[in-house]
Amino acid sequence: MYLINRIFNPEIYQGRYRRRGYFEGWYFKIIDKNAKNIYAVIPGVSKTKSDKHAFIQIIDGVSGKTLYKRFSISDFSYSVKDFHISIKDNHFDRNGFSINIKDEGFNLRGKIGYTEVVPFPKTIFNPGIMGPFSFIPFMECYHGIVNIHCEIEGFLCINGKDTDFTGGYGYLEKDWGTSFPKSWIWLQCNHFKSENTCLMFSIASIPWLTSSFDGLISFLKFGDDFFRFATYTGAKIKKLSYVNNILEIVVEDSKNILSIKASVARGGVLKAPKNGMMDIDITESITSQVDVILQDKKGNIIFSDKGNNTGLELAGDFLQFETEN
């Protein structure tokens, strides 16, 4: 039952039977009401032949300061029925987390609740953002969207200062597998002028049998409308360029054109996995800005807005994705 349940519920822990060469991590993004405190909290596990441990990564989006906190693998526990994990006295589920981290120069303690949660839409043939690729057992890396958008309530004591996150916005996604791709671009924003709006875009170099392909997964949700652009839906990158810290992307499918223009801000250094080992340094910003326009093939504007506090990663040889078609 667990093997079936985990496919249709990608948010739950996937690695019950994985002993080595494996990683799994959940990405909790929190932004306070006035966008003065912007954090990502990333609990996870790393399993290799020589080292098995749990971890919690933290990035302060404003300062760029990061923390990688190791725990014994015995401190990690999970539910096989739904998404609930614990790392020592830190607890995480789709409705938020409680945290108690004490480290030199980086102390976090408190509880964050996710309310008004907007889950990622699922169907039998599309149990998650990876669509039919969710059913393929040998992918290098799997990606899951848990909460597209949510509101926040609760406090964190950050380095001795009580900080109220009530009225802010949250987001939750995850990754699992053996390694992150050798190259990728990832962008996410749910801090637009329009309420209940979220954009996610990712392109990565995906190993496939003896070759590889550029895999695209992306969506834009606003109000009750949801638009998905992915390799498996027939969507294609028509333009992708990166010049002077400006990332421009145009994605097109049979009906619509999605245009993204992001201004890349300073980031912090996080750890990413290779063969289960968290030893690759990547830079992530959570304070970038993005302009997004969705229009139909006749040029009619369906949606247009500017987003702040955008998560953005440009990793590996990401310039390989550049095109001017």
C-alpha cells in the first residue's frame, strides 16, 4: 500500500526502502506580512554508503546567510500514511512546522502555521507536477509541489528577537532521488499584487537511458485558473536568455504564451545532492523580482503582474538552455 500511496501523494516521505545514494528534502518558504523577514527552511535526509544523516537547511533571504545543520539519522522519523516528518524536536507537515535550532550565530525557535492552503491539483494520470513521469521508477530526481500558496500565522524567535509572520505568505515543495540535475533553472513566486497567485518554472538537464533531454515543468495559478506548461503537455521554450542578471523566458503551448522576466538578486549558498551526498554548493535568491505575462495566441492578455520575493536558482551550466528561437 505504501508504494502506491507515495506515488499519488508525493508529499509523503518517499525513501522508506532506499538505503544509500538517496536524498529527500522539503522546501518551506515563509515571508512576513511586510516582507521584512524572508526565510526558507529545508528539512531532509541524505543517505550514502559512508554517511547517513538528517539535516535542516535555513536561508535568510534578506542577508543571504545560510545554515546546514546535521542530525543523526536516528533523529529522523516519518509517517507512511501522510506527510509528517520529525527531526529530533523539529516537526514538519503540510500545515506548517515547529522548529528549535540552536547554532552559532543562527538560532530559530517557534511555530509557523500554514492556513488557507491551496494544494497542487492532482488527477489519476497526473498525480503531481511531473505528470506521467511520476510513474517512471528510474528518474534521477523527482519534484513535487505540495502547497501552491498559503497564508501564515505564528511567531519565530530569530536570534533572540520575536518575529511575527502572521498575515504573510508561505509555499511548500520538495525534491527526492539520487542527485540534482547537472544543470537547472528554478524560479518560484507567490508574492504578487494579485491575491492567491503563484508562478513556478523549472528547466533541467534530465538523464534518459544513454542520453538526456531538457525537461520543463511550470505552472501559473491565479484565482481559480490554473495553467500548466510542461514537456509532457507539449510546451516548448521559445526564448531563454540571461544577460546582465536579467533572465528572460518565453514558453509556448498550443493555446497560450507565458513570458517571464526576472531580475536576479543576491543569494545565499545552499547544499545540493550528488549521489545522495549533500556536498554541492548552489546559490539561491529569495528576493529576486519577476514580471509575468500570459497571453493567448491572438495576443490577448490573460494575466499580467509583477512579483517580489521570488525564489531563483541558476545552477550548473544553465546557459546551455539559452535560445533565441
